[in-house]
Amino acid sequence: MDIPLRTHATTQARPGQLRYSRTWHTGVTSIADARDAVAALLSRARPAPNGRSVQDAQLVVSELVTNAAQHAPGPCALLLELLPGAAGLRVTVTDTSARPPRRRPPDPGRVGGHGLHLVSILTRGLEVISLPHGKRVTATVPLTGENAGRGLN
């Protein structure tokens, strides 16, 4: 299984690379912890991303981790990797559900179900890889250049 059955958090830095990982054995106890991890990691990035880019990354992490917690039984994991030159933040969430995320058509009258639409707006796309015991969902949030911090304006 790709997800260890324990709760832990680690931050590792290789020359020029910042990473954070965390696993939860029975769902996520606090989405706020995941958002805080994004802010802490990006505060160490050089060049520093603008505030809007940090908020976009926090929203993407919040949506992906929330989806894993709501739709997958058992453990889930979060991996954050800062790309070289702080060009982007790669967000990877692994969970135990084999079902791929499903983007619902936009409906302003519906409560909920808008997360993947937001993720598609704020990232360079969503990659879903099936695993023997679930799936891995990866998205990259741009932190520099014309796409950084574009948000929903």
C-alpha cells in the first residue's frame, strides 16, 4: 500500500528543493493543518510567491484533501513539493478510493461540488493515477509568471 498507516509530518530540503509530507491513518483531522503546511513551506521559498499565489495553493490543497477525506475510507497522504526556482507547487494527495475525482457541471444554485472546478482554474491540470489500493491525484499550482495568483478575480 502506498499510504503508511500512521500519522506523521516531515519537511525535507534538498539543495534547491523544499518538500512536506503527511499521512493520516483514518481521514484528515484538520484541513487547516494542510493549509498551514502550504503557508509554512511557501514562506521558505525563494523567490517568495505573492500572497495571492499562496492563497491559491492553500485552496487547491484544501479542496483535494477534503475530497480524499470525504470520499475515501481509511488513510490518505499529502505531499507538497516546491518546483525549482519556486515556479510552482506540486500537490499530491493519495487516498484509498479507486474512484477518480469527478468534476460536476457548474451550478451556481448548488451547495458544494465546486472544488474540482476551482482546482482546474488554479492549476496546470489534474493528473490521476490508479494504484493497487486507491489513487494518487496531482496538481501543480503556478507561483510565478502570468498564471500565478490569477484566482477567480
